[in-house]
Amino acid sequence: MSKRNLSKDEIAALLKNENVANCSGKAITYSRDFKVRAVRQYKEGMPSREIFEQAGFDLEILGKDTACDRIKQWNKIARKKGEEGLSEARGRGSPGRPKLKGLSDREKMEYLEAKVAYLKAENEFLTQLRKKRGLG
């Protein structure tokens, strides 16, 4: 996990960069277009630091290894999943709890109804399993 702790001024400066989709004190989300362009430039032989500097990033704010680390990570994703893989939020592990933010009320209801149906089926399965084992 990153030990980064960006100040409000640094966050504001990063959010002004068109290559930043979002930014908080601990994380920077880069735009898909920047990721794709950066991977292509890297494959053409451009150094990671130069890619980030040309994109308007202050490497003092990002950290000395960030450019290289991000390019390596994006290149690995692009090799495995193609450029479409660079659209995904984070490529590490499980995506975690589904986000309901940004969904319409109808979409939230559909999600919650599907979840309830899944949990009911799971409970029914466990009930049947207990009965078979003589525990219920």
C-alpha cells in the first residue's frame, strides 16, 4: 500500500491535469486514454519518466518510482487483457463490494433483488445440506 499522502494543493494541481480521472490523498486514477498512450509510447522506447513529464506530471509530487511502476503495471495488463483491460478500475484481486454509487434507483433495485434471490437460494441449499447430513 502506498505511503503517499497528497496535500489539498497537490490534489488540486493533479485534478487540473487532463490525464487524471480522479485523485484523493492516497490514490491517483489516471484516464484510460493516458494509460493507452503511455503504454504505446513505452513500447516505442520512450522512458517512463519522460512519458509522465510530457503528460504534465510533476514527478516530485508523484514520487520517484511512480512513473516506472505505473507503466510496468499498465503494460502487464495490456499484455494480458489488451487495451480494454486498461479501462478497468483496479486490476488487483477481487473487485470487492459492488458499488451502488452512480446507479439509478432502478439499477439499485435490480441489483438488490438479484442479491436477495442469491441469498435465498444459498440459504435453501444450506438447509438441504443440513437435512442430508442429519443436522437439521
